[in-house]
Amino acid sequence: MKISLLDEIGENCVSLDQGRRMYDMSFPVLKERQSVVVDFAGIKSVLTPFLHGWIGKLFDFYDKETILSRLQFANTDAAQLKKVNEYIDGTDKRDNDRVQREMMEELFDEDDLADL
């Protein structure tokens, strides 16, 4: 499936609601183990709230590798690609940190070390 951001969202991809709309379009395709090509032609700006509503929600179901293997970005300029990659890397790091923290909390709880 190919999604033109310009046609579906507009030239400025800035809001959480716009991101959620992208999520609603792309998630069913990804769920079927298909790829989504996202065309950035004509896009002037991409902001974090947009990425959070779209890619951030995908992290609720998929890991970084799956997201990167199923989402393909076309016609991105260097700044747009950097923004998307930094968002994905940051979200992945936060998820990994959270998982490690939860594992440590469970370990401390099992050993009754939480009372120290």
C-alpha cells in the first residue's frame, strides 16, 4: 500500500490527530504483515506530535525492527528522514529502558530487596 502524506494529511504533518489518522490508515495493513510506502513528496514540515500519534502508537504493537521493515519512506529530504529516525530511535530507547526498569523492579520484589 502507498500513502501520500500530501493527499491524506496535507503539506504540514504537525498534529496528534493527523498522526492518529495515519495510524488508522497504516495499522490494518501492517497487521496483515504487508508493507506501507509513505510518500513525503510535497511535505513541508513533520513535527513530533504527528509522529507520536502515528509511529508512537505502532510501538504499542510492534518493535523497532518490525516497524522499520514494514514502513518504507519515499521522497523524504534529509531533515525529514533525520526527524523520523530520531523519533523511532528515541521511542525504542524509552521502551527498552521501561522494560529493563520493570524487570529490575520484579527482581527486587522477588528478592524482598524493595524494603531496603
